[in-house]
Amino acid sequence: MAMALLGVAMPSSWPSFQLPACGTRKVMLVRATAAGKDIELGARDPFPEELESKFGDKVLGNASTEHIILVPSRPVEIAQKSCAELPRGATAMTEKEAKEFLRKVVGWRIINEDGCLKLQGEWNLASFSAGVELFQRIAAVAKAENYFPSLSLDRKNRAKVDIWTESLGGLTENDFILAAKIDKLKTSDLIKRNRVWA
């Protein structure tokens, strides 16, 4: 069966992905088929470019078409940088600048807490000990960068990581660099897996 990426035919040897809608909010559930096995890669919010292109109007609702999502290579670029000391007189990013940088990291969102912009990542984990292990992995990255996020783990094993530059009361490039480095961590062994019954 041939696949399509926004109407462009792709070879059937490529992995396939499905894009369902969840309630009234559209998220992308990425599921690949490789070597005859389904592999769930997780869900994410659409990128701003995808929303602007109205991809949902073009691809959702056509159950007979398989879709391919190509994750942008930009997260790799910023992950290769290192957190740097802020220059004298530095200021926090505006919300518009932060949204531009958000395109460079996958799976993070910007939150506004009392006028302070922060990056937030969230993981649904298999157990409390998986949360501790995730935090140890994040701590190793943060220590290497000498740049430390806020970590929390609730009773439902949901881990949250908030990153911001406290001295400026907002976001800087360093926050996005750390988020990109955290994105590169292996977490598939820690994530809660939902059982599917046939």
C-alpha cells in the first residue's frame, strides 16, 4: 500500500504513522509500523507550522491514508550548543521570541506563571522509581551544563520539568539548549505503556 504525506505518494517500504484527533484538541499520536510490528512513539502537540498549514483539514478523517510525520532536524542543532554565561545587561525573551525558539525543541510548551515565561516538559512514567531514574538522567545533563531545572513528580507518576532563567524572570537561549539536551535522553524504558487488548 502506498502512503501519502499531505497528498504526496510515498513508497510502501517507509514506516507509517497515524494522526488521530483527541477530543476537541488536536494532538499527534505517532505510531510506526516496522518489520510487521506496531511501535507507539508517543503523542505531541502539532508544531506551529503544521497548525498554520491547516494540516488537520488535509489529512485527518481520511482513515484509508497512512501518514508520515517528519520531525524537524532543528532540535539537533540547538542540542549541540552549550549553556553560556549570560552577558551583562541580558534580558529575558519576549513571548514572541520564545515561541520562535520553541520550534527548536520537541515536546515542550511555554507556560506563563505570574508573568514569568517557563519551558515545561511532562512525562507519564511507569512507576515512581522510573521518575527517580528520569530525574537522575536529567541531573547528569544539568550538571554537565551547570544549569538546573525545577523537577516535580506527582502521585500519578507524572514528571514535570520546568526550565527558566530565574535571575531574569523568564526564558533565554540557555533554557532551550537544556530542553534540547533533555530531549536527547533515552526515556522509552521509563514511559508508562498502555495495554491494548485485541
